[in-house]
Amino acid sequence: MPHVLHLFKAPVPSHALSVIRRQSREPDTTLTVVLMQGAEIPPLPSGVRVQRLAEESSLPGADILTYADLLDLIFSADQVISW
């Protein structure tokens, strides 16, 4: 099962959301979005996991992630896309 990790900085580009929507339709693909540097939670398809770095934890609705956790995610993902 491929795991794709998207790293979002503010502002989130609209074409990134198009890519995520397309990837969410691929069978057996797991998608994770990490919000960095003040990025807001964009409208995402259901099933996309959303996390936020610990220092940026003021936005509700996202799991909190430490830098060590982020490194684990990066090295365990099949593909990492930074926007």
C-alpha cells in the first residue's frame, strides 16, 4: 500500500489539492498531510490524515506532530511532496 506524504506551507496552492483529490481515488493509497508554517487545513477528501507540527499547534482539528515524528513519516513514506 503506497503512502504519500504532503508537506504544506502557507499558502496552500490549489493545484496541490487537485493532486490530493486524484491520489485519494487511487486504490490502496494512504495520504497524510502535514501542516507547517501557519498553513490552514484545506478542504480535503475523506480519509486523508492531517497533522500539524507541535510548534504550530494553535489550529484545532489536526493531530500534533513533533519534528522526530515528522522525520519518521518522511523516511517511512513512499513519496514526499513539499508544497
